[in-house]
Amino acid sequence: MTNTQYMEAKAAAKVLGIGTRKLNKLLRDNGIYHRDGTLKNTPRAAYIERGLFTTVTGVCYYNDRDHFYIKPLITNVGLSYLRELIDGVEQRQESGNGRDRTLVHPEQHRPQNQQIITAERNSLLRMVGIKEA
């Protein structure tokens, strides 16, 4: 049995040291979130199936109508994945290639056997109460 915990995008953005809007834009630009329509800013099915995200649906009532919503939640594995995405963006910007917003996903540029969780990442995970993987 796994001990999966979830956090909202706002909390994840705070842990990752970026704003919520910037996080959503990064996820849209890299094809992780849907770009528009009723599913805007929600994760694509492939990323949910990989265990990086989940969603919660609900209904709220205002203006004399029911309004349905979908709220994305980030798993502890997803938080590590996002940290790697952000590190990849920062490395590209430092190398002078900051104008190119296309990002190589972590699995494509890291050796298969390298599954090291850095001390910084562990510290961030402990701050939000997530046990280390």
C-alpha cells in the first residue's frame, strides 16, 4: 500500500518557489495541462495514469445555478516531477537558451538508474508533511 498525499496547485507552487499562474503556464506550455476549453488547467489523462496528478470534481451553487468544477491535485511523485521540470527550465535559461520554452521531460535526459532525491527536495517534502519516497 502506498502513502500518496495530494496538494493543490497553489500549495505546490509555494513549495516549488514559483507563483500559481507561472506553474499553470509552465504545465500548459509543456502539454501537461489542457490549454483551453472546459478542461483548461487540468492534467491530461496520461499524467493522471502515471500517478503525477489526480482530480477532484464537485458542484457549487451560485447565481441560482449549479456550477461544476474540476480541481487538479498534485501527488508527492508529481511534486518531484515538477521540481525536475523547473530545474530543466532554469538550466536552459542559464545556458543562454531561455527564449526556447520547449522543455525536455526528465525521463528523456536522466539515466534510467538515477533515482536520487536531493536534500533540497527532501527538505521541501518534509516542509509540507510528505514522507520521502
